[in-house]
Amino acid sequence: MYLASDYIHPTPRGGQCRIRIYLPEEEHDAPVIICSELPNNAGSSVTYSVHQIAAEVIRYNEFALPPVWIEHYSKEATDGISETFEVVVFSSYEIIERAPYLGETRLTIGEPIWKTLDRESVETLVGQEV
């Protein structure tokens, strides 16, 4: 895998998160996306907004396969001591446009389910330090 993109993505209610997109060397492998909560995020959390953030990232990148989505909270975004990684699996990866809310069209995908990972597993998955 190689890091193809690393940027700040808007979240609902004026927030921001960090998105890192790792693309595979082989076409038959899925991309990996790490979505990190920022310590100074004033808007919706990545956990609360995961369905919308994922839908936006997937739509605008047009991946051949559904990505492996990993939610990350750094030590600075939690209690200052521990960090968390969770793989998020969606019930559907079909992107749906929801009715506009406060003038913005919102995208969404299926219901999320979270499963805890550790840093070592994430780094093995992407083949490098994160």
C-alpha cells in the first residue's frame, strides 16, 4: 500500500477530521482509509458522522472496491494517554443523497458496526507506520 492522500475533511456542524487514503499496489485489494478525530474538532465527531464522511470520501474518490474504513482517535483527541483504532463495516456501501438540511445536500451509506483494532494491526494492514 502507499499513502495516496492525506488531507483535512469537513464534518457536519463546522468540524474537521483527518483523512488518509492508502491505495493498494494490486487491483484486487481494497483501499484503506484512516479517518482521525482532530483534537480541536469543534463540530460533529467522526464517530457520530462516520456514515456521512465515508459516503463523501467514497463518492469523490470512486474506488473500484469498497474501502476498509478505520476510525482513529489519537492520544490528543482522547484522554491524553490512550489512542483507539476501530475498523468500521457498513451494512451497505451504496451512496444515498438525503434531503437537503440547512441548505446542504447530505450523503450517507449503510449502518456502521465498529470493531476494535490495535496500532500494530493497522500498520500491518497498510504496510507502514501511521
